[in-house]
Amino acid sequence: MALTEIDLHKELKRYFGFSQFKGLQEEVITSIVKGNDTFVVMPTGGGKSLCYQLPALISDGTAIVVSPLIALMKNQVDAIRSISSEHGVAHVLNSSLNKTEVARVKDDIRNGICKLLYVAPESLTKEDYVDFLKNQTISFLAVDEAHCISEWGHDFRPEYRNLRHILKRIGDNIPVIGLTATATPKVQEDILKNLGITGAKTFKASFNRPNLYYEVRPKTKNIEADITRFVKQNDGKSGIIYCLSRKKVEELAQTLQVNGIKAVPYHAGLDAKTRSKHQDMFLMEDIDVVVATIAFGMGIDKPDVRFVIHHDIPKSIESYYQETGRAGRDGGEGHCLAFYSYKDIEKLEKFMSGKPVAEQEIGHALLQEVVAYAETSVSRRKFILHYFGEEFDSETGEGASMDDNVRNPKKQHEAKEDLEL
Ligand code: ADP
Ligand code: MG
């Protein structure tokens, strides 16, 4: 379909029921429909999925969507199926399908019914799939969570590196769309280079979250009491507390429970049933607080999380941004409180010591940024945005007063003393 014949607003309404595009969506979609290689950098919740779903739905052929998590793919496929009259409009192709199911997927692609084919990168390498896709009409390849391609990203997945190569085998001139919520200039460069789309049209939304309040406090031996007090002061509000270890998650959840706070633990060591029960309890507001490892949060969309506490400082600014970003999705108050002690940095360094040297170097560099953030006495928002390659005016910018350093400026030596506690 020629772009001039398409009324994007009408299609948006028809398929998704929305009357407005969010942020840069319309520009991105126009670029994709025109057949451009396109690169999209938008914070989590920015509406990246729609950027490739709508073009896929209105284009000829099938769009291949690469995504790292099967659970996320399944969610997306269910969501797409619920908005289209055609059940086969979206499929997941992965190793859990039996022969009959794979045949059904192939039929739907051949017949032009399947508009979105979600695949994990490792599935896409299968000869059988490549041979099949080679002979089909492919509208474009969308690489979601594209930062997985970069060693500098917070979630490096080596299989992402082969995508370009596999795509070449599927067909020439298939447009490539990369999407991510975490793009430091370095990661960005990696993505474009690795996907072979250095000439891509790039759309980058601001990462500023003006309603989030950033605070870092020194971590002392009274940390559990400090956290308990904070949670009690925020009685009845939803919050997430991140800890590094499963053991700490369990301990802290218990401490909070003993203090009359409705809290549950969440980590990968719990069985799937318990995990999903605890997650539901949080979403349904049967409990107020989830104490969790980083296993908690991917794809969780609770709009009214009022605080995110870091019992342990994360290993990179990207992780910190992602995790704190789960607060205040509805635009309301979101308090991001991190506890910091240099000892924790040393601990994280130690964890890395068994890894290959190249990885250690990257890990070290990322950690140094975390140290700089925790110890800075200037606007934390400015620091974060600068990290993502964005200018921020710490006097007039949106949300400028929303951090501890700006509200209570400290003299350098005071800040130092605090940290030595
Ligand atoms: P991201 O992948 O960037 O984190 P998602 O694609 O998951 O974001 O979208 C986040 C939320 O925004 C979803 O609930 C989605 O339905 C909603 N959304 C996307 N586009 C629009 C729009 N144009 N109008 C209203 N809501 C939208
Ligand atoms: Mg997404």
C-alpha cells in the first residue's frame, strides 16, 4: 500500500482503539511504512511495540519480530490477537511448538494471514525456518530490546549478534527496525553497527522522568530499620525494593512483615507458582511491597508504584534507570531511594572477577559511573540524562528540583563524611 493512501490515525483507531499517537510514534511509523531502516530509542512505557505492530498490520507480508523473552512475546501475541478478527494474525515460533503447530504457523505466513511472527533469536537460526522464510514475503525485521546486541548494554545476548547474518540469508533489502529503551551513545553505536543499519532514520525520545524524585542515602548497618521506617511513612502505597541476593530478599521481606507491612519476596529461586502468585498479589494490591531481585519487573506494568528502593546499588546506570523507571508510570509521585556504600561496589567488582577480562573491563567502567552518580553533589537528573547523551538544564528543566542534591545542596566535605559512616 502506498503511504499516501493510508490514513494512519484511522488505522490506529481501527486496530488499537487509540485516537492519538504517543510521542514520536507517528513519525516512526511513517518511516517504517516507507521502507526505511529505522532506529527507535524510547524509554520503557513509551509505546515502542505499536511502532512496529501497526506498520506490520497494514503492510503486505509478515514482519519478523525478534524479542528476548518468550513470556513477553506470548503477551504481545495475545494482545495482537485480541485486536484483530484473524486469530493467526500473530504467532510465536519457538522450540516448544509441535509439528502440527509449526505447520499451522507456516500456513498462516504463506497465506498472508500472519502479519507478525515473534521469534527468539536462537530459533531464527534454525535452518528449517530460514529456508522457509526465504521464500515468503517479509515486510521487515523488528529487533525489540535491541540493546541485547551490545556488550555495553545491561542485558547482552550473544545470539543477537547473528541477526544481520541470518537476515541476509532470508532476503535482500528487508528493512530493519531496532528498538530499545536503553541507549547510551555507545550502545546506540553498537546496535546500528551490528544490525548493519548505520544509515537508519533515528528517533529518540527524551528519557527525562520529571515526576520521579531521586535520592541516595548512605548505607549503614541500620539499613533495614531505615527501609522499614521509609515504608511505614509511605503506608498503603505500592513499592518495590530491590536487593542483590535472594537471601537478602527473604530476610528483608520477613523484617517488613514482622513490622506489620504487607510485603512478599520475589526471586528466581521461588517456584513459578509462588512467583506468579506474589506478582498478582502486588498487581491486585493485596500487598503493598515486593522485595525482589532484578528477576522482578520485566514487562510488569503497574502504573501506581509510588516508590522504588535499592537496598543494594545496581551494577549500571542503565539498570538503575530501568528499575527506578517502574515508579510513577501514571505520572504521579515516584520516590526513588538508593542506599549506597562503597563496600557494595567492591562486592560487585568481586562478583565479576571470574569473568573474561573484556567483560570485567566493561563491568568496571559501568560501575564507575554508578559510583560517580552515587557520590555526585550535583543534579542527579542531569547526571542520568547526560549519561544517556541528553542535555538537561538543572535550573529550568522539567523536574529540575526533584532530587536530594538540588533540594538540600551539600557542601562537598559533608557529602564525603556521610559516605564514610
Ligand atoms: P515500551 O515497549 O516502549 O516499553 P509498550 O509498547 O509496552 O512500551 O507500551 C506501553 C503502553 O502504552 C501500553 O500499555 C500501550 O498499550 C500504551 N500505548 C501505546 N501507544 C499508545 C497510544 N498511541 N495511545 C495510548 N496508549 C498507548
Ligand atoms: Mg517494549
